[in-house]
Amino acid sequence: MASSCSQALRHHACKSSKILRIHLQKSWTNRSFAAYQQPDVSSQEEIVIPKKKTWSKEAVLQALASTVKRDPTASDYRLQDDSFLTPKTASDFKLFCRSQESGRNAAKYFINKYPKYFEKDYAQPHIPCLMPETLEAQLEDVSEAALKERIQLRKVKAAVDLYDQLLQAGTSVSLDLTNDLLDLICLYGEADPVQETFEAEQRSEEMEDIQDETQTKKGRSPKASDLLKTSWKENNNAERIFGLLSEPNTRSYSALIRGMVKHAAYTQAFSTYTDLLNNRLKADVHIFNALLAAVPAVRPKYNEKWELILDLLKQMAEQKVKPNLLTLNAILKSLRRCGALGRSQAFPVISEMKVLSIEPSLASYNHLLAIFYRSGAQVQTPTDVLVEVMNEVSGKSFTPQDPDDAQFFTTAMRVCLDTKDMEQAYRVHELLGVGDNWRFMGSDFQQSIYYAWFFSLLCMMENIDVVMKWYRDLVPSVYYPSSNAMSDLLRALDTDSRLDLIPKIWKDMKQLGHGNRQQLVEEVLTLMAREKHCPEVQESFADCALDIMKMYDTNERGKVIMSWTASSLSDVTTILLAANRRQEAWEMLKLFRTHNRVPSAELLNQFVTCVKEAGQVSQAVELVQISAAFCLSETPKLLQRVQQEFELSEEHKNILSDLEIQTFNGD
């Protein structure tokens, strides 16, 4: 009997393990279920080998590109056409890219404005993107075809006017076409979308002027939400056209609700959803996604937000609406504004979505990191969440599924910097090189932030050899370091006692446009003047200090780049004295009086020591005169030292005696 019980338990355990394995392998569930429902006819079908394989047009280029790695010594791919004008600073890079884009927009403007001059096609084979686009409506009659054409051309105002003309003429417009018009209005608002022409640049300049005026009036820059709230007006064209529909369907409500959420009319969106339910219609997944994203704006308290999220999810289940990836991301994005409650519910939400075979995207992990690691928070979460996220995404190549996918790498590197986790930072950077994940870096601004945080963490956590290896690999091929990044690098050099590399770093600073940064330059001078090194290093320091002196001179336009301070003058003089360049140091001493700066007593004592080794008595006496001219309190001690340590002539003794009397009378 015991053996039969053990066999039954063993059979039950095997059966349970099979059920668990099937439950975990969700990606295969649908296939297995389909296999059980349909008979296996694959063995009866004949296998047909195709005579020709059709490859994509970019297959050869992609194969060639996969064999080449990034060259750290080469410039960005956008700068290959004009190597002479390759930018060397971050500001030059921004100006170059904007100029290049402006020229491209100018070419598009003339091609689309005067298409008749560009009708001849010289390209073989035909390249559609090089030919003029059809931006003007071809149909002038009042018909549904003309309305459909204007919707496809994204002419919002023209489409609305033509729709009104159709109704005035007594022509009924189909519901599907009306819904297309609602989609267009709710997406772009009341105005036509900005085209990539001079109009776009003019519109952006007008927006900058408006923001500057707002900042001047209110004392702060306007928030994005402030600009969005003004874009949705009561009884606008979208609401008016929606009200003209005799029997709006789910898609009509979907367009209106999504438009309200997009333009920050959150309360109206929930009210419209209530009207949908009152009309005994069922919402679609897009409506629920929009409402889930709007939850934080309509509920002030954390628990109220979560209760509303749960209520919307229950209604989805009641209406048999299957959630998708954007549903998961909308919930996680709302949980970012739920504090500790969001942290307690984030993982259960992801687990529930995985049961529904919804795999998270990079945007999902970005929201998850933002929930647990808030920027600037005093109490940081342990790195367990970061490690779990990296375990999930490591080695995978992702495809774009959500606009927030581009935020993941920047957020992950920020978390690594906050938690001082160098190992996970390497994993994040390694993930960036997998497949086409580099496409998720986002804009140039996001890319610069990512590399700035990565480089700052390297300078903080790694030894200087590793830091310099990454520095040579990233700068300036993909990253133009800021003055703060160069300051971090100087601190890393100081920590590992590798100040001998400062002259090389200074050359890079000038090339990167940081040669006129007063604070950074003074930091370089302070490090070189702080302690004495071997003669070779001191000689390179002296050359570097003389090169820095040129940055203080007047430039071609007659404007002073930087102003001398007492500390910078003292540091340069100290560096030159350490390299036994007395004459150049003496010239620096004259600059104190020229720029109304007072030398320190320590500097004058160093100068006296250097002059003593050279046996220059006249310069020693002149140093005492300089100290007396600046009315330094150390003048009597300096005078006494010169009298004791130098062999003075009668002339020098008389000069010092007069200075001693003057100093005594002054006291």
C-alpha cells in the first residue's frame, strides 16, 4: 500500500510539474492549443522548395555593416561628407547638425514649392524620396473623394471646411470617413501640422518668443502642461463634428477621447467615456489606454489613483477587451506618480500582464526603474531592482513598440550613477551594442546625457587607466564632454596621482572649446602648482602654463576672454619657478601690479628661495620692494630674511634700511 501511495504521489508531482512548465512557457501556449484543436496535416502536405528567394533591398548593406565595428577615431556618420568642417565642440556639433538639417529643409521647400522644375527623373532606378511630394489637393470638387484626399494630405482646416460644405449641400458623409476626419482633428488639434520647411523653423522661433515673454511675465519658464491645456477648447471642431453624428460608434468615441487626453482635457475624456457607456457601447483598448494614462491628472491621492486604475481594468474584463503592451505601459506610467503604493503594485502588474502573454518593452522597464529610483531622492532603493531588470534585458535585441522606449538607456544609466553601480553600468552599455538597440538612444541631447553620466561614473569608480581607455574610445567620436565632465576627469587624475597627464588633457580641453572656462582653467593651474614633480613633468607643466597664458590675452575682436585672478597669477608663477624659468616667472610677477592683484607672502618666499639659488641679489631686494609696495604684513620678515641670507652691497643695504624705516613708520 505504501508503494502504491508513493507511485500516486510521484505521478501527481510529474503532472504538476508539466502544468507549471506549460504555464511558464506562455509564448508556446497558443501554438500548442492550436495544435490540439486542429488535426496534424503537415505530414500530408507536400513540401515545395521555392525556385527564387526574395531578399530585401538593404540585405547586402546590412550584411556588410554587420562586419564593421565603430571606429573610435572617426567622426559621426553625419559628418563624413565634409571633413574640413567636422565640429570639435558640442556647440559646433549642434550648429553643424542644425545647418545640415536647415539646408535639407530648404531643398525640400523649393522642390515641393516648385515641383514643375523637378519633374524629370534622372535616377535609375527611381528614388521616390528625391522626387517632389504631392502636398496640394488635386481634386477641387465638393465630394467625399476630395475630403479623403485632404485628410490624407493632413490638411486639417481644408478638410473641416470641405466637410461643412458637404453637409450644407445636403450630401451625407459616411461614418468611416467622418471618423478619419475626427482622428485627424484630434491628433493635430485645430491647426495644420507643421511641415519640415521654413514654416517649421518660423513656427519654432515664434514659440521661443512666446516662451520668453511668458518667462519674463511670470518669472519662470512655462511647463509643457501649460502649453497643452490651451490647445483643447470647448466646442471645438472635433466636438462639433462628433455632435453632428446621429449614431457615433466606438471608433468615434475613441478618436474624441484620445484627442482629449492628448491635449490635456482629462476630465472631459472621462465624461465622454461615461456617455459611451450610457449609449450601451463597448470601449476599445485604445480608449482604456488613454484613460489609464490620464488617471494621475484626475485623482489627487495615491490610493484613489490606484482604485481608479483597478476599476478601469475591471471594466476592460467585463467588456471583454484584451489589454496590449501599451496598456501595461500606461499603468506603469501612472504608477510612477503613486509613490510607495506604485512600488508595491509595479511587479504584480507586470506578472499579471505576463500571464496574458504581454512581454514588457524597454518603455516598461524604463517606467519600472523610474518607479523605484526617483531622481534626487535622499533614500535610494537597493540595486536589486536594477539587477533584475538587467537580467531580463541583457543580450536581447529590441524593436520599437512604444515612444518611451527611447528613454530606457538614459534612465538606466542615471540609476547606475545614483547607486554607484559600475557593474550594471557596463551591462547597460553592453546592451546598447546588441543588435539595433543603439537606435533607442533618442535625440542628440539624450545621447550626450547618457554618455555624460556614464563617463562621470567611470571617473568616480574606476582607476585612471580604465578611465583614459574609455575617454579615448568615446571622445570625440560619440561624446563631446562638458566642462563638468572635464572637471571629473581632473579629479580622477588627482585621485590616482597621474597629474603628469594634465598637459595632454589641456590640449583636448582647448580643442573641445573649454579653454576659456575660467573655473576649469584655474582648476588645471591649481593642480599643476600644488606640488613639485620630476624635472620632465615640471617642464611640461611650464609649457602648459605658458599656453594657458595665451587664453588670458586679448583675442582678435579685442574682447578679453578671461580675467586674471590672484590665485591664477600665483599658480602660473609657482609653476614657472618649479621649472627654473625665473625670467618668465619674473614677468608674471609684474602682471600683479598691472591687473591690481596682490601676491601672497608664500609666493614671494618661493621667489626669494629661487633667486637665492641663482645668486640674484638685485632681484631679492626688488622682491622686498614689491612686498612693501603692496603693504604686505610679511614685509619685515621678508626683509630680515634677505638681510641674513644674501651678501648685500652698500647700495642694497641702504635701500633695505629705507624700506625698514618706512615699514616701521607705517606700522
